[in-house]
Amino acid sequence: MKLFFNRNKTLLPRVDKIYLIARGMVLLSLIWLMFFSKFVLTDDTFFQIIIGTYTAHLILFYLSTEGKFDIKLAYLSTIIYDLVLIPLLIMYTGEVHSSYFLLFFLTISVAAYVLTNFFSFSVLVLVSAGYFLAISQSIVMNKVLNVTLNVGFFWVYYFAIVYASEFMHKSEKRLLKLLDTLNLRTSELEKYQAHLEMIFENSRVLAAILDSDSVVSELMNLLGNLLHYEGYTVVFKDANNNFYYRARFQNKQYNYQIEAVPQYAADLLDKVARQNNAVVIKDVSNREDYAKLNSNSRSVMIVRIVAHDDLRGIIIAEASKAGYFKDKDLQMLTAVAHSAALALENAELHKQTEELTITDALTSTFNYRYFAQKLEEEKLRASRYALALSLIMIDIDYFKKLNDTYGHESGNRVLEGLSEIIKECIRDVDIFARYGGEEFAVILPQTPLKDALVIGERIRFRVSEHKFESVKGEILKVTVSVGLTSYPENGHSHEELVSLADQALYRAKDEGRNLVCTN
């Protein structure tokens, strides 16, 4: 059975020092009684023993308040000591006429404060019995009422103390619980603030990245190293509005291989993409419209990556515990998603700006400046590693006449159609540029003259067979003249390669057009 109340964690006043002072005053009273009182003591030795033991016990109690002994045992010892001492004091100081019965109130107070109800009530019974025994030899009828009142006050005082103590303990428990919750919330708030500061700092890093692949890589690091999700992925949409995984962290491994989202899970992502709010799913165990990254995942957050109402992608985070994600988690992931959206937008704008500086607006081919730069680079590489390099120059036959007859808009259509045909005839590694006006150039890295001749003839033939349309829908027949040269067979510098290819082109025109000539 529990003897003491739990006093290790309390907001109630620690009465140890107050109680020590009260007992010190009792000691002074005993000393005054022995040396200065007019009251005739029947046994000086008895009072000397009481003062000695009381002093010793007071010293031990003081050491307990300083942590030398268990304070609970110190209180228990004082209660037991008082149950013996006070009746003796009453007996030696006038029994029923003695005022030392008042010390019982101090004993009752301590018992009600530190002992559980059963044991404190037992102390009350022992106090009442001890008081009766101490005055039993001198009680008379005219004192019965006073004695009864004294004992009655013992009981009333005890129940008042118990009631007040229980009320204070209950209030204390509620307050301690509230303080614990407040401390927890404060700790969570501090962590949340620290996370937000780190997110802000990482957002600055993201904003400085001008390549979308690097943005995705940094975003994955942020989701893992800062937010510590068990599984997460970045999902994009392709040109056909199909969702695909751009990057994933699953089974404790990174995966940057592009893979389509399963069709059965696409509907849920499409629903999230079309609404303004993020989605938190407490448990996906029994859902058939979600593809889990990890087999043990239960809780899921799905947040859109949106910048200026334009969907850039979707971030998905998973946890193995159902209902794991709270509002603060959603707020932090939303902040990350917003930063990622701006970073992706910046990267895209940077790419578009770069393309505008090196791309011809009409044909979406590289412009002359980029062509000249790449030809010099490829020529140096071919020289350094003894590689072949070919250059093709292409010019539309009678293009001025076509413009004069059908209009410049029809001429632009021919230029656009021609560029598409040439793109289909060359490799991805080849560099295709608009050299100027109706003239185009193709750089063919690691391509000898004989292979370049095949490509040039293919372009000439495909153009001659193609049916172009004017603005009014008229069928236009167009031919091209092609000139080409190769390194190391001809030319020593990139400028000489251009000159030789140009000479071959004009020879093709002089010899009747719709021809491929080499130089």
C-alpha cells in the first residue's frame, strides 16, 4: 500500500524549510519552558532528554532538506516522534490544562500533506488516542467539553487539510499536465521553426540552380536530409498528360530512372493535380488507387508543385505509421513544394532564354552564332583525336521567286517544313543550324565524306519528293542544292571548311540545281 504522496514533481509549496522553522520555534519553547518559565517542572532530566532528542532530530531533518537523507523518511520520523513526544509533554505540563496539545495540529498538517489518506487518518486516530491517554488522569466534568472541542477541532482540521490537499493535488495534476503539453508544444514549435529556417535556406539554394535536373536532385536531398521521410518521390507530367516518376527514394535507395506511374494510381494524382488543396491519407493499406513506394507504407502526403497557377509536378511523401503526418508536416512540405516550383520555373525560364540566344525563332534550329562556335569546337576535337568531321551546306533553289510568287508567309512555311525534313534525315548528335536566309548548315561529327554524301543525298531526295503548301493551300514543289566537304580530306581550319562547302554548294547550283556536290 502506498504510504506517501508523490512529491518528486510538484508545483505545491515545498514546506520543508517552513516546517523546519516551526519545529525550531517549538524547540525554543521547550528551552524557555525549562530555563525561564515560572512553571514548576517535576523532572528536569526528562526535559533535558526531550530537548536533546528534539535537537538531534531537528539537525537530522535539516540535513534531509539539504539532500543528505530521504526527506520522506524525515517527515515520517517527525510524525512518529511527535506521537510519543507531545502526549509526554502534555502529561508533564499540566495534562488537561496543558497548551502543548496544539502541537498536534502541526503533526496533523504534516500527516495530511505527505501521507496518503489511509495513513494520515491513522495518524489522526493515534493523535486523538494519545491526547486522551495524556489527560486521562486529570480530566474532570467541567473540562469534558473543552477536551471534546479540542478533539473535534483535530478532526475538523484534519478533514479540512485533506480536502484542501486533495483539491490542490488534483489542480496540480491538471496544471502539470497542461505545462507538460505546453512544453511539448513549445519544443515542437522550436523544431518547426528550425525546420522552416532550414527550408528557407535550402530554398535559396534551390533558387540559385538553373538546371531542372539539378533542381530535382537538390529537392530529393532536401526531402531526405531535412524532412527525413521514409519514402518520397517527385512526379512530373509528360506532353501527353501522363504522370511519370522523375525521381524516387524507396527501399532506402535513390532511383532517378524515369518510369511511368501505374495507370490505376494515375486517377488519384490527376484528382490532386486539378484541385487546390494537398491530400493527406491516414492509411493507404486498403486503397487500390495508390501505388506505394515502400510495401510497409501507411500514411501518405501528396502536395502539388505549383507556381503562378501552373502545375510543375507533384511531391509524394510516405510513412510506415498510420496517421503519421500532421498539419505541421503538411505545412513544411507545402513550403518545400512552393520553393521547388519557383526553382523549376526559374530553370525553365533560363533554358528558354538560353535557347532564344542560340536558336532561330522561325525554324527552331540553332542560329549562325551557335553554329560558328560549335564548328570551331568540333574542328578542334577532330584535330586532337584524329576524327573525321563533315559539313553540309543546303540552299533552297529559286527561293526568291517562291517568295515573290506566293508571299513571304508561304516562304516561311517552306523554311519550317524544310527544317523538319532535315531533322529527320540527321542524327541527334549532329548540329543543325540556319546559316542565313534560305541557307542551312549541318555539322556531322565523326562522319567521313562518303557517309556525309549519303546524308546529303537523302536530304536532297526527301525535299524533292515532299509536297509543301502555300498559305492558300497550293502545292509547292521545292528543291535544294547541297554542298559538302570533310576533314581531314579537305580544309585546315573551320573557316576553310565553310568556304569549301560553300564552293561545292554554288557548283551544285551552277550545274543545274537539285544536286549534291563535294569539295
